[in-house]
Amino acid sequence: MLRRIKENLDRVRKDKRGQLMWIGVAIILLFALMFFGLAWMIIANFETLGKGFLYIAVGIAVVVGVGVIAKKMLEKPLGVR
């Protein structure tokens, strides 16, 4: 199973779209880290933790949503050819 995963990752790495996908993943992770750093600074200034948890939940939802959209844009459409 691990060999199959490694073969798939090698195939993706060699493919042009796979390289673009990894660049996109790196950018998304960079934005996520920047967002959570900003959220941490905002939470530190709030008197209640409820608002901070709300912002973290929204941030996670945004990161997951962007990841899903990016995955759908990079994948080939399935269907009858």
C-alpha cells in the first residue's frame, strides 16, 4: 500500500499539473499559517475566548473550502469520454 502511494506521488510530482498542485498546496499552507498568526494576535486582544474560537472556526472553514475548490479545479472531470 505504501509502495502504491509512493508511485502515485512520484507520478504527480513528474506531471506538470502535479507540480502546480504542490505549488498551490504550499501557497495555501502559507496563507493558513499567516491567517492563524493573525487570528492568534486578535484572540490575544479579546476579553472573551468565544469570539476567538469563532474566528478560528471560520478560518478552518475557509482553508478547507479553498482546498476543496483547488482540488476540484485541478482534477480532470470524470465521466464518459
